[in-house]
Amino acid sequence: MITVIGSINMDLAVVMDTFPKQGETVLGQEFSTIPGGKGANQAIASVKLGSDVQFIGCVGKDRFGEQLTNNLQHYQIDITGIHQVDAPTGVANILIHKHDNRIVVIPGANAALTTQQIDAHWHKIAQSKLVIMQLEISEAVVAYVLDKCKQAKIKVLLNPAPAQHFSLDWMEHLAYMTPNESECEQIFQKPYEQVVAMYPNKVIVTLGSKGACYHDGQKLVAIEGYKADVVDTTGAGDTFNGALAHALMNESSLADAVYFANIAASLSVEKFGAQGGMPTVAEVQQRMKQ
Ligand code: RIB
């Protein structure tokens, strides 16, 4: 089983032809309210591929919280670790321009997840083969989970997004870390090629349409991006993480898992919304044959 400890957001997505300058008002083309949040997205990416997933996180006692919890349940994710708290459900304002996005997250209820709640669910978390986290929940909770997982010898995959509040001390606790290129440079203050060499088989850097890369201890391994008909890149990184976790938990080698995750991410960008294009295993296998 995979446990995702992370964020649940409602994505408020606006598609626009013209990106406004500072102080300018423009007319947009479309507005959608769709499920998102890096934690929820990664959980759904894994479960759609066939993994068994439980979720630990918080939503508000509001309409968004109810809709987003139902959405996770609809995908057969174990939601018994989701708490309703006295804060508004997290939201993400997403501006989509020329198929690319800019996102502002208001964590709301996500920030209310506590170490006490982790303790309350520890008996179930302790059964995981892998714990996945991102950085849309509190830094104290991430640090606490890393310590507990280290003691219990449970592998952790950390997607350090957004790249704030990352502590370099965490590196020794991680089995896998999956920054994108800019997150990697922001955290380590070094080019990503140097970082992957410092952490062989551990740091996997996603490079958008250029694919992903890691170091195998002897050489840099670059896995090329798969050409996709891009509609919306929101959630591509989350699909990569969920698919990577799924493949690794099904005994794939790191090389095969990164290849699989790369294909899954390429499929995800061909539909609208963070979760809209997340593929099944059959869809990934189909694309591998193309
Ligand atoms: O990675 C994409 C996600 O980032 C969006 O769904 C949004 O909610 C933010 O968390």
C-alpha cells in the first residue's frame, strides 16, 4: 500500500489568450472549478494505475471539502485519514496561458494537518511500502513523518513542491526526491546535473517536455520526453510522481519506473485539468508501443 500525506485543493482555473500585465485587466476564455492539490493528484495518479492508496490530509467543513473528499473516494482511495477542520479547504488559483500555467496556492485546511493526526493514523501508515509527501502541508509534519518513517524503515518519496521550506537534513531520510529543474536549483543552489550526481538513484529531476534524469552512480541517465499534444500541463509532475511510485512498488527498476512515469506524464497533459488526463496502465502500455 502507498500512503499519501498531502494536500487537497480545489483548482480555480482560468484559461486566457492574453496574460495580464501588472495593473491590467483582460478578458479570459474559460473558468473551471476542478479537483486538484498535489497530494490528491499524486494519490489519484497511483490509484488509476492500480495501486492501493490511503490518504492522510485535511479539508474544511465546506462544499469544496465535501466534493474533494467524495472525488478521492470515487477513485477507491481510503479516505479515513482525511480530517474536516475549522479552516477553508485549500484552493489553487491557476492561470493557464498558451497551455502553460502559473499557480498560487492558498493552503487553508492543508496547513492544519498536525503531528497528532499522524500519530492517530500511524498504525495504518506503518503498513505502507511507500509514503509520498509534497510541501503543501506544514514543514513540521513533513519532518515528523520523515523521522517516524526512518525509524520504521518505510521508504519515503518527497516531491519538494513548492520548493520552499525544504531542509537539506531531510536528504538522508529520503528514498526518492523528485524536484523539477527550477525546484532543484532553488533547493541546492547548483545545476541539476551536479545534484543528481551527489544523490545517485535518489534525486530524479523532471524536465518538462525534455523528460527526466537521474544519476545511476556511474553516469547521468536521461530519459527523453515523449512528444504529446499538449492541452494543459497542470498536474503533469503529479502524474509523474504517482506513476513513479506505482512502478517502483511493483518491482520496476528505477530506469523502467522513470520511463513509465514519463509516458504517464505525457498522457496527462493531453487533457484538461490536473486529474483529467491521468492514464490507466493500459493507456501507458498502448503509448509505449507507439
Ligand atoms: O501540481 C498541480 C497542483 O498544484 C494543482 O492541482 C494545484 O492544486 C496545486 O496544488
